Amino acid sequence: MRRLNRKKTLNLMKELDAFPKVPESYVETSASGGTVSLIAFTTIAFLTVMEFMVYRDTWMKYEYEVDKDFTSKLRINIDITVAMRCQYVGADVLDLAETMVASADGLIYEPVPFELTPQQKELQRMLQLIQSRLQEEHSLQDVIFKSAFKSASTALPPRGDNSLQSPDACRIHGHLYVNKVAGNFHITVGKAIPHPRGHAHLAALVSHESYNFSHRIDHLSFGELIPGIINPLDGTEKIASDHNQMFQYFITVVPTKLHTYKISAETHQFSVTERERVINHAAGSHGVSGIFMKYDISSLMVTVTEEHMPFWQFLVRLCGIIGGIFSTTGILHGFGRFVAEIIFCRFRLGSYRSTSVPLPDGHTSNHLPLITDNSTH
């Protein structure tokens, strides 16, 4: 009884077979079919390798939403070198809420030579080259996001203690916490002092001949400090052509949540436009000499997530490649054989075209001669 049930089950499974087997005696092979098969296998192998490389790669997904966080503080990371002595310059932040954040709350004034060492020049040249490429190829930003924490820090290498240059510049570096509203971070002549209507700088004791706001921005970022991330102003260097010169940077800050397979952090991206002009009150160009960075906070927040192709999607695409190539090459091969048979058939008919055969009574016969067994030998 069990054998009978097993036999019925096997017969049922045979009836459900969607891949019937063809006896080898009915299979016909040809040189053209072998050539097409070789091309198909080579194409399948090549596309499989390419598909596997796509499966291994990742991409960045950007999502936008309204930023509802208005109470937290915004961190500004600063590393700027100004070609003036530290006792002549002062840095602070003044926002739209008339809140002043003095540089003493987190910035360090360090006397340094303005001229860079050869090693520092090499890093700055590399940063400037990356910045020029980022302006042309925006997709490189995805590579920088994915390589965060894996690449080397973008900070300048330390200067050797055996430097013979005298410190003629001031390096202002550190970080400040400000309100999440538009503000103005600036470096100008004299130290900042509180004022009932805002703030002021003690610039009366500094002569105009000593003004020199040539500067180098080694690093400027907003939010959490992430090593390996290159910001738009990193590596920027400006040389003043006049003592009374104003450098302005208009910055739009976008809150960003970064989620990759390596890190998860809350940082800020920003875009910037630049402007510089010479202060000449007689010519109508008014203002204060210095470096002014006016920033505004975007109301949108960007979530950047690193994504990977699912394994099931990779299998579906792989099956589509293999099945599609087999079907396509089979159709092309069948069509090619059909065309070849038509052409060869015409040639064969042409070889049996009508011939004139003389008859004994002087007439001619245009009929095709009969092909007999003797005529074929």
C-alpha cells in the first residue's frame, strides 16, 4: 500500500515537472549554436561580476523635514589665522537676539608665524584641490560622508618647535556655543567690550598701518566635530591688498543627521558666498575692516542615510540577467538561422535553373532535366 502511494506521488510530481527532459538522441548541436553559447556565457559572467560590485557598493539617501529643535545651542568650530598680532584683534559673535558671545568663552589666541611649513603647505594645497573638485562634482560629497572617521583629520599638522620665524600672526581656534538663530561671527581690530546697544571694539589704540586682515581658514564647521569631513571653507586663504579691507562670508547652515555604517552623528552642512572690498569712506564704501561671517540657520533638516542593496534584490537582478541573456541569445540565434536558411535556399534553387536541351527534330526543351540515381554518381 505504501509503495502504491509512493508511486502515485512520484507520478504526480512527474506531471508537475515544468522542465521536461529531451532525449540526447533528439538534441542537435551546431557550430553556430556553440559560438552563441560561448558569447552568452561570457556576457553572463561579465554582468554577474558587475552586478556583484553594485551589490557591494552603498549610496547615500537624502530625506528632508522641518527642523523643530529651537532650544538647543549651535556649536561653531573655528580655526582661523589672521596676519596680525593677537593683542590687536578680537573675535566674538552677535546674533539677532542681541546676544553677544565673547571669544573668551571658548576661543584660544595663539601667536604663530603666518607662513606655513612645507608639510602644512602640502595639506593646504590638497584641501584646495578637493574644494575645486567638490564644486564640479557634487557626488563626491557622498564619498566624503561614507569615509568619515576612516580618513585622516583635515587639521594642519603641528609646526615644529625649531621654527626660526617670529610669530607675526594670531591663530584663533576653539569652539563657541550660540543660539540657533542668525548671527554674525567676526574678527576685527581691538578686543570686544559689552555695550548697552550691542558691543564695541577697542580699535582706537591700533594704528591703521598695522591693519592686515590677510587670513587663512584652516577649519570652520557647525555642529558636532567629525574628523574626515571637509567643509566648504577649509583651506581658504585670502591676502589683503589694502590695510582697510573687509572680507565677508554669507553662510547658510543646514542641520544634518548623518547615519552611515560607521558613524551616527548630528552635524551641519553649509553653503557660502564670498565678498571682499576696500573700506573707503570718501568713495562711499563704508564699513569696518575685518573678517565677517554672517550665518543663517535653515528651517529644513536633512537626514543622510547610507543604504545597501538587499540580498533578495541582488538575487532577482541576477536571475533577470541570466534568464534574459539566455532568452535573447536564443531568439537571435533562431532568427539568424532562419535568415541563413532562406539565403542558402535561394542559392540552391539558382543552381537548378532552367537549361536548353536540343531535340532531334530541331526544337529545344527548357524543362529541368530529371535527376536520377545514375546522374548523381
